[in-house]
Amino acid sequence: MNNLEANKKNAIAFYKAAYLGNPADAVAKYVGDVYIQHNPLVGDGKQAFIDYFEEMARDYPEKGIEFVRAVAEGNLVALHTHQTWPGDEQYVTMDFFRFDDNGKIVEHWDAMQKIPETTKNGNTMY
């Protein structure tokens, strides 16, 4: 049985560490035997993940992230985030992580959208 609260906490810690420039540490602490990647811009596996986030940290050191919400069910955790990039570009992301029976992340899916300045409905992205 997976611990939903621990999985949420670990998904956030994993994402934050990787996003803020420590992907190798994030993988060592939070990833299981395999890492299946569904983001088409990132290669499959642990090393491809590390390489991608090391490049991102090098190219965009001033980026920031806020975790708006986390939802867990079964062996999945969904994170809803607010990312700020250079030039005040802002994005909403939704990431899904699958955990193994040992509480380690083994699979990832995501979707990302630039936050528009205006909306037809007047609602925020959060």
C-alpha cells in the first residue's frame, strides 16, 4: 500500500530539487530502478532526465516554481505548478508521477501552458 501523503511530499521534493538545479540528487533520493519519461522533449531514463535539468539550470538559473496543489490517488501523484521564467514568462504545469511499491518515482507525464494575460472567462489558471 502506498503512502499518499509521503508520495505527495516526495513528488514535490523531487520536482523542486531537479527544477532548482540538483537533478542528480533528486534522482538518487526519489527515483526507483527505472524512470519512464513521457515528455517528448526529454529522453527516457535517469541520465537523460539529469542531463535535461542540468542544462535547464545552466541556461535559466533565475527561473522559479511554486507548487499550487498536489493530489494523490493509488500510486499516482499530480502536481499543479506555477513556473516563472526570464522575461516574466509564466507557465502553468500539470505533472503526473507514478510510484513503485517502494515509494520511488518510476514514470512521469506532463503538460505545460503559457499563462495568458487575459481570459475570456476571467478565471485564473489556478
